Amino acid sequence: MATVSKKPRNREILFDSVIALVFILVACVDLCDGATVVDVYRLIQYDISGVPFGSRLASINHHAASLHFAPSADLSRTVLLIPLRELNMSFVQEYIGGSKPLGGLIFLLPQIFSFKNKGGASSNHDDGSKEPLKNVLDKLEQILIHTNLPYPVYFAFEDDNIDTVLLDIKKNDASGQPATATTGGYKFVVSATEPKKVGSPPITNIQGWLPGLKTDGDSHQLPTIAIVASYDTFGAAPALSVGSDSNGSGIVALLEVARLFSLLYSNPKTRGQYNLLFGLTSGGPYNYNGTRKWLQSFDQRLRESIDYAICLDSIGSWENDLWIHVSKPPENAFIKQILEDFSSVAEDLGFQVNLKHKKINISNPRVAWEHEQFSRLRVTAATLSELSTAPELLQSTGGLVDGRQFVNEAAIVRSVKLIAESLAKHIYGHQGKNVQIFADNSNLAVNPSYIRSWLDVLSRTPRVAPFLSKDDPFITALKKELEDHTDEVNLQREVLDGMFTFYDSTTAQLNIYQVASVTFDLLLLLVLGSYLIVLFSFLVITTRGLDDLISLFRRPPSRKMKTA
Amino acid sequence: MTVFHFFNCAILTFGPHAVYYSATPLSEYDTLGTSIKAAVVYLATALVKLICLATFLKVSESDSFDPYQEFLKALIGFIDVAGLYFALTQLTHRNISQNHKFQAVGLGWAFADSVLHRLAPLWVGARGLEFTWEYILQGLEANANLVLSISLAGLGSLMWLRKNKPKTLIPIIYLCAGIVATMPSITSYLRRGLGWHLPKVVGFELFTSLVMAFISWQLFAACQRPSA
């Protein structure tokens, strides 16, 4: 008896363990690729002095809905897919401003805002629709970066795949059924790791030194003129912040001025008696933190030898007016000199340069213009810009709307002419005389194709400082370019300090799955069960006869009676 | 629900085999051994077919219907028939009536075919989040394949195991066997040459399998009458 019962028990244990193994294997559901995969770019996540801003989460695993959702629907486990063309500010204010719970947001931007889109003009959209879209996007960007959003927010570009998905979602929403686990629809999955703090966000300042002509017997240090531009950007989507105007135009102008003066200075006969210091600083959007560090690294003599500094900020899309912003009072001799040089050249070139004075408040940490950092260390400086008023913190820092198609090369060419001629006037002492050094069709002419090629490169490189490592190829490229035009190039590597903390995870891939609802699966199970039962009965009837089928369900009554 | 979907499709693909085994008298006569032997023969046949396909067929880039290639594939498909012949005649079965023998062989054959061709895609594909009708259609195809295999086995047993057949029926038997054996080529021609979509092809397979099963059943019954 014992041996007989052992065998079935061993068999049973084996059987059970096999079944358990099968269940474990089956339960390992690995997500294979969805039918559609789209590149998406995350909203920036940062803290200012511990106060959180931006999108705080990165991974998404929810059902999708469009803007036509039912008014009473619970959206806390739904991702909203919103094309920019259909966005209206009332929705933004209600849901984002009003901190309503959402599973996630994905904004679909038209292709014209993508820097990956080859060719400026897109075929089937007229230019008239660009301007209002640009304004909407600008407003949206400003709201998003100043709000704390406890759900993932992503940006994506319209393409055929996601457009068809959106149409389908709209159809489903129009029929009144929100997509949940029981009604099928589309599921959006972004599998991203939890965003971590960027430990020590690097700032790299690049400086180029072009020494002037020292005549023998001259024991005094030559005076210096500094030309500075900040090269990093900040925007709603750090992976898309290319900042063509802010401050791509400034960088390009600086490089072209460096090239022109290096040509002039290469010949000792034309070398001026001024040193030229070119500075490409980082940390611009964060109260020009990098500029301050750069200036603090100067030794006293160099700082005292700087006659004045010209900072370039957004000079790529102006028509007739440029502004020179100063913080020292206009009565100051140097300021007067600068203004005179610039306005006379501007008059010759056919446009106007205006002076704007803004006092700096030492106790206020906000630094609106780059020249203010110079002024705080008692160096005369001015900022040349097309903006007439000082931007707020994190405004006009090269975000989503600042793309290549909104920058005018001709404006940059005119700005370069202005800067170069004005500097030359000061360096060679041609005040009051009408001399054109960098005339067109001379070998010192401003080169528009140089400007264009650098502008194109800059418009394809996102440059948010915490995500630019100190060995980034872009920084190396800038360094090499300055090395071509100047004698001595130095890199200063620092860490962004102060109130800003950043988090990583800026791009991801969105998988779109079309899922069937649970009711569908249950229904299918029911249908299959009944099919198998019908098949079973059919086979029993045809091969064994109807009586056998009935006898399967009836317990044999006769045996019980016999034993009793 | 993805595991749920896998479970559903698995039931659809493999359930009918189990149901067939338990519903018909096959389970009473314990013909499981025969089915397993038939499955092993199918495996061997599939390996031989693979080797022949690899040796004789060219890899075509386009998905069009190339008559020469398809003819070669059909020829190689007859290796299937040879395998079935081997399973029916050469393997020593216990004393099972001819009626049950061909059913057991056909069942084992179809089960091995389903497992080899359909289990792996089902495992990898049906567990994902994305929903497609593909696996349900594949299950229906497995059902049609079961019916076809059993009819082919039945016709085969008629051809090779039964000695006294009515003379008039012999050509019909061979014709039906020929049609059933070339079913794979016909379906691939429909899919590639005429460009039918999967649901249409599966529907066609189900319909023809039922028709051929009915015809084989009638033939079998007709052949049984003289001896009974």
C-alpha cells in the first residue's frame, strides 16, 4: 500500500512543480515594441533654492486621451495628447494653473519647430500660421517652466504615425468612451529611469586673447577691449533648446569679429595698440553665473586694463533698432565714447542705436544683462541687444520658439559690421572720420557664409549648461575655432553654484500600443469555452452516441444501491 | 490581459487536440502512444524537409509568387506524405482498429505541427501589450490544420492499409489525397499570388478542411461497407 501511494504522490509533486514553473514563465510579460515608437523630449525639471519646478516624473504607463475628453472624466490615470494647433490658453490655465490631477501630458509640435527638419519651409503650412503658433508656444513655455507639475510632460513632433494615432484617439473619445482598462484604446508607455539630480553641473568659459602691438620702450600694459557672449541656453525642453537668436546670434557675431580682427592683427603694420579679449561664457540664464566666475578669475592688472567690454545678446532678428544697455550713468566718459562710436557707424549703415540706462541694485541677486557682472566689479561694460527691456529670469533664454527659421542672417551681418567698425574706430583712433575698414568686396569684408554655416551648426546643437559635459564636442569645436583666430585660448572649468539644481532624463522613446479591453478577453474566453464544449459534444455524439454524452453527466446510481 | 490573451489563443490552438482525444473513443483505447510516435515522425519529416528546402530553394527578395519555387516547395511537401505513410504502416501499433489508428496518427501529426509552427510565435507575440488579430487567426488555422491532417491520415490509411477497396472509388481517393496534400501550396499561392489577406485565407482553409473531411468521411464509410 505504501509504495503504491508514493508513486502517485511523486508524480503529483512533479506535475505541480511543472505547472508552477509554467505559470511563473508565463507571468513574465516582457513588453515587446509597440506598433509605433516616437522620440519624445521631456520638460525640464529643476529646483530654485529647493522650490521644485517643471515636470517631476519621467515614466508613463497610462491610457491616452485627446482634448475631446468627456467633461466628467477622471484624468488622473490618463495621458493627454495635445497638438499645439488645438491648444487654447483656457485649458492651460484650468488644468496646469489650477493644478488638476493628470496622468501625463504630451504636446505635439508642428514640424517647423523641429531643428531636425531639413529645409526651413514646410510644404503645406502657410507662413501666416507660424506667428500665432509661435506666440502660443512661447506663452505655454513660460507657464510650464514656472509651474510645478507632479506628472510627466513631454514634447513630440507631428509625423504620420502619431497623427493617425491621434485621429483614432479622437474618434474613440467622440464616441463617449474614455480609454480605460475595460474599454480598450491606446496605451502610452515611456519606460524611463527615475530622474536623478545632476551632481555638479559644469560651466565652461572659453576665452581667446589677441595681443596688441607693443612698441619698444613702452612699459605700460596695453589697454584691453573685451567682447563677450554667453553660449548656453535654457528652455522648456532641454533637448530642443538650440537658441538660434538667444544667444546663437551673439556667438556667431563674436566669432566673425574675432576672425576679422585676427586678419587685421596678423600683420604688424595693421595691429592695433589694444589687446582684444574674446569671451564665450556659460551660465547665462542663471544670472550670468559663469561670467562672474570668469571675471573673478582675472588678476587685478588685467581687470584694470580693460577699457570697456561689449556683451552681445540676441542680435539676430532686428529690423531698424539696436539697443545699448548700460548700468553706469550716461555721463561717464567711456560710455559717451562707446555711444558715439556706435551711433556714428550705425548712421552710416542706415539704422539706429539707442542707449538705455538701468541702475543695478547690488542687493538684488537678479542679473538681467551680462554687462552688470562687469559693472559689479567696476569694469565699464555695455550690452548690445535687439531687446529693449531687460528679460525676466529664464525668459528669452533660447527655448522652444527660438529656432533657425526666426533668425535673419542679414541682421547678424549688419551687427558684425557695426561692432567691427566701432571697435576699429576706437582702436585706430578714427573718431569723427568716415572710414570704412571692413568694406564689402574687400578681403576684410564680413563673410555671410561663415555666419550662415556657424548659425546652422548652432541651431542644431542644444546647449543647456548642466547637460553639456566639460568634454562635450561642441565646446571643443568652439575652442578650436577661437584658436584659429586668436593667439591664446584658455578654458575655465567651473561648477554652477547658487540656487539652481537640475535633474536628468531629457529624452525618451514613447511606445504606443493598441490594447484590447478586459471585456474583450473575457468575451473571447467565453466564446472559446463554448466552442470547445460544442466540439466535445459533437465528437462524443458522432463517435460514441448520444447516450454516452448523457451518461457522462449522470453518476451511476446502480452501484450505490448494490452496496447499500 | 496580455497573459490572458496568450491563454485564450493557446486554448484555441491546442484545445481542440485535447478535446478530440478525450471525446472520441481514442482515450478509451489508450492510443496516446501512437499519437506520440506520430509526433516524433512529424519532427523527423520536418527536419528532412528543412534540409531539402535549404539545399534546393533560392532565397527570393520579393514576396511575389514564383511558380518554379512554389512547384519545388510542393514537391518537397510530398515528403510530408511519405512521413505519414511511414507513421501509418511501418510503426508497430498495438492492436488498434484501423479506424482509430488513422485518427491517432492524424491527431499526433497535427499536434506536432501546431506546436512546431505556432507555439513560439504565440509565446513571443501574444504576451505583449499590443493587440492584433493575428494569433486568433493562427489558432483558427491550427483547427483547420487538425481537420486536414486527420482527413489526410484517413485517406492515407484507405490507400495503404485497406486491401479491398471498391474499384470505382480508388481514383477519387487518390484525387482527394492529392488535394489535401497540396493544401499548403494552394494557401501560399492565395496569399502571395492573389494577395489575399490573412482572414480570407484562414476562412478558405476552414471551409476546405470541412469539405475535405466530409468527403473523406463518406469515402471511408463507403469503403467500410463491403467488409462489414
